[in-house]
Amino acid sequence: MALHWFSPPVPVRTEGSGSTRKVSNAEAAAEELLKWTSHGLLWNLAVHVCVAVIADEMEPEECRKAFLAAAKEEGLVLCSSD
């Protein structure tokens, strides 16, 4: 299965360990979202967009935008990557 890449990566602080992860594809974004303990309004949208991108129904850049918005909502973005 091919990964659905986007650029630039979204640097986030991971929950639990507090380490940094640069998320650069829809599969990694979905994996990271599922680890979050808090699920804001934008989290739900980001999960749906990730699934749509993985199913080749949307473009990877849409996943990046949705993931970035959800990470900002949760205060997990390490720096602005707009």
C-alpha cells in the first residue's frame, strides 16, 4: 500500500511521551490522531479526512490541513507549519 504524502510535515508533540513527531502522510496522521486522549471538534473532521485520503477520495494536502487544524486545537503543534 502506497503512503499518501503531504508537505511540509506537521511537527507535533506526541501525547504521553511528549516527544516530537513530524507527520508527513495521511497514514501517520491517522495513527497519531487515534493516540490522542482529547477529541475536539476538529479531531473528528481530521479522522474523516484521513480516511477519505487513504481511500483515494481526497488529496493528501486536505489531510495535512485537517490534521494541522486538529493539532492546533489540541495545542500539540510545535511550530507554525502553514
